[in-house]
Amino acid sequence: MTDYRKILKQYWGYDNFRGIQEDIIRSIGEGRDTLGLMPTGGGKSITFQVPALAQEGLCLVITPLIALMKDQVRNLRERGIKATAIYSGMTREEIVIALENCIFGNYKFLYVSPERLDTEIFQIKLRSMHVSLITVDESHCISQWGYDFRPAYLKIADIRQLLPEVPVIALTATATPEVVSDIQQRLQFRQENVFRMSFERKNLAYVVRHTEDKESELLHILQRVDGSGIVYTRNRKKTKEISQFLNRNHITATFYHAGLNDETKDSRQKAWLKGEFRVMVATNAFGMGIDKPDVRVVIHADVPDSPEAYFQEAGRAGRDGMKAYAVLLFCARDKITLKQRVSDTFPEKSYIRKIYEDINFYYQMAMGDGRGCTFAFNIDEFCRNFRHFPVQTDSALKILTRAGYLEYTDEQDNASRIMFTITKEELYRIREQSEDTEKLLRILLRTYTGLFTDYAYFSEDNLSTRSGLSKQQIYETLLSLSRQHILHYIPAKKTPYIIYTRERQETERVYLSKEVYEDRKESYVQRINAMIEYAESENRCRSRMLLRYFGEKNEHNCGQCDVCLQQHQSGLKSGEFEAISQQLQALLKENPLSLQEIKDKMQVTENHLIKVVSYLVSEEIIRQENGYLKF
């Protein structure tokens, strides 16, 4: 049998696997389609990277998270493992080079966004690859009942037709029972095969604080709880405002959102990971792939629009197994805001068709043309020109994507890239370059590897520091070298894209099916209502509420959430009362028992038992007759 532990030790330095990792690895190693349900921080990447390294061939990894894709490729390369990625925003030349490397370069991992799967170039090159394993990360995206359904995931079934003998490993941290079934069906599993890690986090206390002054409550919590923290908010502007507020109150904080450039995000993330800042204030753009084990508290200043999103973000606290807190700040207007998100996320169908019509005018797209065309998209300019609001426009474009009329990618940070278009020998023969150009070329060759075979990401700021040249000088020099066909330089660009997936249609013929619109809207409303119920509940263990939502029926209260710790009328803490009460009632349903008999059967102090019995008798939930208690 394959020694998977040896591979784990060689590349990651660990002696043993965690939780269900090894079970999943052995299942996929035996060639079985496998679904792994593992909460945030459960170590999902190990479950496909280890078996892929244990066999010949390439692991195809499908994931929608471009930032995570880049991080994993970088991490694998740092471990000496050949990996590459293709995604929206890359040039055709870059994509061809990456795919050719996977055919001829003995690469082990190819990360690809689902939108790339049905492109002609990908499918042609795929036929020449030796693929050993297909990994589907964030696999809940394939289910229309999932909170983050992406139509492009449905194309994975077509890839399976091209690679019929290759097993699939699907991974997710958030899936309801309905979604678990749907994932396996849509990925064409040969037979059901699910490995579940309990979603219960015994060291994580879930707390809801009802307050109209969230800043004061936020400060109060951070002053009471030591250690590193994350504060989540939905608004980019608020990340900066809250960060400044915390710094004014002597809590070191920085902020992070998708609107920052790559270098700023990277430096702030590293500073927080090193402990230079105690608190990271961020939108949901922060956290994927971040493994900081000692986060003691995650605070949500705004309410997420689904239990899935909340559970994933809250789960970034306490990964070291030590006590940690997940706190949701909730006020009366949050309920109104959540309800408003429904109309923002699902604008009227007539409005969606109007957006489609205006997009066609924006790009001057003729009727019947467009299929395969890709455009950078400036949403602010578009909304200014056509008098739309960005939030509803963004939602309308996502619905048009689900309906198959176009593909709208989220805003992407594409760092600067460079690759030599001549050989090393030809480069050394070139003369008559300026001193600055020669200096820059030397630094490039010393700093970045593989520049003659693949594109490398780089930072103009980093080159400026190393060379003493200004960023403008570096930009102009690289542009000049690009014009001379010595290298290919793609400056950093930050933009969403719109790709026409079919020819332009008549506006009135744009069809938004029940599955695309009404069913998704109903599912979204249910998730909104589940979050409101979670925030407003005053008598149910919060951990059990979350676990039940994901289909895990836990029979015990957590004993540490705010509900469990609040004082019950019996004089006990609510969590203690509920636990004893449930066990007592279960016993009395079978037979009447005396107090002594109950005490012998239950692991509980006499004082606590008497308090529970007294309360249940007074509420006429149980009754006492002739020295016996009856249900």
C-alpha cells in the first residue's frame, strides 16, 4: 500500500494526518469518487495533494477562488512541486504556455477556474494530458441549492465524459443534506461515498450581542478578549473606518478588501499573520486559505446573508483548539437590511433584461454577434453612463451569467507578469542596451526563475527597491523591451470581465427560468430567514442551531454560547438546565422513577437535579405521585 504518511512528512513535515484526512486519501487512492465534508481549517488541500503526489500524472483542480488558486500554486512551488493555474483575465498566449507545460513539463497540479473548462483550447490540450485525479474544490457551487451556485460548475460533468476512468474528489466546508446529495448527482458519482467531519467546534463559543452601538460593543469585546482577532463587515469603506476607530482606542488594527492592490493586501496580511497588527478588519474577501491558528475572536459587525457564509467565516477562530469566540453584533435595523438584500440580489426581471440591453449598447454589440468576445468591465463607468445602481447591476449580471447569456467575473487582481520571448543564449548576444536596461535584466534573471518557459508574477515596487530605478523607469524599460520582442510584459490590471457565452439576443427573448430566478430567490430568502432566526433566538443553543442547519443532529447543548450561559429560571445556566432536562424527560418517558433512581442513572449533582425537577414540576411538564416522578 502507498505510504501516504511518508509523502506528508516529505513535503509538509507532519507525522500524521488529522481527522478524516487519511480516510478520504485512501478512498480516492482506491479510485473511488469521494466527497469530503470538512469545516474551515480541516485541512482540505492535503486530501487531494497527497494522493496526487502518490501516483503518476496530473491532478486537475477546479476552484472558483483565484486568490486561493494563486496561493496554492505558490505554496506548492515553494515545496518543489510543479504547479500552474489558468483563469479568467489571462491572455491566450499565457494559457497555451501553461497547458503545454502540463502536457510536456511533468507538472503535478493544474488549477483552473470552472469558466475555462469548456473553452476549445482547454479541451483540445486536456486530451493530451495524463490526468490522474480531478479535484472539485468549493463543490457546493455545483448545486443550485447551494448558497454560492455557479453555472460554470455544471461543465465539470462534460470533463468527466472526456476522462471517464479518472476519479473525482469533491470538497466543501459548507453543505446542507440536500446539497450533499446534489453534489454527487451532478458530478456523476459512480456510487454515493461521503466522508463527514463533525462541524461541531467544541472550543468555539458562539455569541450574539444585541446592541444599537456596535462600535462601543466591538471595543468592549476586544478589550475583554486577549489575542488576535478578525472583524468582518460587508462594506469596504467601513473596514477603514472601524480600523481607524480601533487604532484611536489603542488596539492595533489594519483593513483589507478586494479594492486594494495585490501588494497592499499581501503586506497587510503578512503583518497581521506576524502579529504586527492585533486585528484585521475586512470584507469577506479576506480569509480563504489563511491559516492563523491563534485567532481568539471573530466578530461580525454586519450580519452575513447565509448561515453557510457565517459558519465559514466564524470558523477562522480557534483553529489551534484553544478557547475562542465567534460574536455576531445585531441590532433592529439589521433585520430590515437583510430583507432589503433580497430585492438587491434579485432585481425585477424587467430590470435584468434592461441591464442586458444596456451592456450590448455599452460594447456596441451587433445582433447575432458576440459569442466568445471578452471585455474588461468598468462597472462605475457603466452605471454612470446608463444611470444604474452598482449593487443591482452586479446582481443582474450574475443572474444573466446563471442564465447562460454571458459570463461576469468578479473584480480580479492581476499582478504584473513577464516572460522572455527569446532564448537565454539570444538574450546574452544582444548588445547596445542602456546601463539601466542591463541592470534591470540582471536583477530579473537573478530574482525570478523559469522566465524563459513560463510567465512569472512580479512587483514593480520590488524591482524598484532592488535596482534603485523608479517605478516609471521600470515600466518604460519593460515596455521598450516588449516592443523589441525580447520579452512579453503584461502590466498589473485590476478589473472584472464580461465574456459573451452566446450571440447577442433580442432583449425581449432573454429567458430567465424558474430554476435561475424564482427557485434561487426562494432559497436565498430561506437563508436570510435562517440568519434572522439565529440572531433573534433566545432559548436555543447556537451551536446546535448551526449544526442542525447542516444536517448534524447534536443531542447536547454546547454549554458555552450566550444562550447556554444565560441564567435559567430554575437557577441554573440555560445550557445546564436543558441538558439535564432532556436526559430526565427521556428516562421518564420509559418508566416512572424515584428521585434516587434518577440520580443513580444520571451523572449529575443532587443540587442540580433537584432544581430541574422542581422547575419541571412547577411548570407541570412532569408530575410527582407517591414518591415517583412521571412524564
